[in-house]
Amino acid sequence: MPIPAMGDVLEYARHLGLRRTLYRSAYVMANQVVALSIFNCLQLRPEDVNTALLASGGRYERRFLGPAEIRRFAGVLGPSGQRVAHEALARGDACYAVLDGGRLASFSCYSPHPTPILNDLMVGFDPPRWYMYGAWTPVSHRGRRLHGLGVIGASLELFERGVPALVGVYERTNYRSMVSAQRMGWKPCGTLFRLGVGHWTRLGGSAEAQRIGIRLERRELGSRL
């Protein structure tokens, strides 16, 4: 994890406050010495969904995409988003879009299988839950709560298909995404961590995360999963 430029630190402090900025700074500095990753786990159940967020979605089309559409829209996601979309296709995961007149306004992916979270880590979870990941909104459409519109739309369809709950994992300092998720109705359900020094690595999680079956798993380098 690289040390951010001073301008980035000041921008972060302006948007998220001094306490969170100091916590993130400590997190970044710790990663200069050890490989440290801390993740917050969230769960979304049908009874917790904030359906009021759907009220602003009248002008947008919302649906799951077919494979050809995923390939077509992957081109506007940027390098990391393209990788997520192509890996989702390779695993057979579902991808959901919010469309604005045919343009991609929000994108997210959903999987019933263990899913990559970092180059060397996967998130595992107990079925029949599904995992939500890869949420992305273009700069031109940010600030309209389309992330929530897309995730709620996808979750309601999956719940109708018999999926009892979704789980998601956010790095501890990804405050904006966690605030957005909790506004939708996602509830905290524990933490996961990875601590590494040299060739030694330990993966673990809180009792709450273990109770509902969320865990970190090693990802083989070069694996498509």
C-alpha cells in the first residue's frame, strides 16, 4: 500500500474528517512494515432492504446483463473494472446494471462461489448466501445514489430466486462504500484480517464472521477464480 501524496491526504481529511484520516494514515504506515489487511463484513437480508431508495429510479433501466453485454460494457469500466468483469464472466457470476439511455450508470457483480478480493486472497462464505462485489459508478453519474439503486435492484431479484441473504466485504478504511451500503440496509457482521511478515501469513476473522461462514482463503497466483 503506497504512501499517499499530501494533497490526497488533505482531500481525504476534508471529506471524511480528522479521525478517519488518522486511522487510515496509521493503516498505511503499518503496511510499510507488514502486510496488513482488515475487512469489515456486511450482510443484506430481505427484511433489512431500504426500498425507499428505489423511488429515485424511475428514469433508469435496471437489469442483469447477458455475457455479450458484460463484454461490451467492460470497456468503460477502466483497467481494474475490466478485470473484474472478465473474471466474473469466466466464473459464470451475475452482473447487474443501471442504464441511463443505454449508457452504463452503475455496475455490480454477484456470485454464489468464493470470490477474489486481492491478488492473493479470496472471500469464502457458506451457501446459500451470495457475495456482492465489483460495484462501480462512472464519474458522470456519481452523487445520484445509483450504487444503491443497482445493488437493491439486484438483491431483490436474487431474493425472489431464493437467495436468503447477500454478504459483502469492505476494506476497513473504505468509509464511503460502507456508509452507502449501510444506507441500503446492509448490517455489520464481523471482521476479517490478513497479517503477513515475509513468507509467514495468518488469516482470521471475528467470531461473528465465523458464525455466518464468511472467511478469507488463499488465492493461488495465476488462478482465474
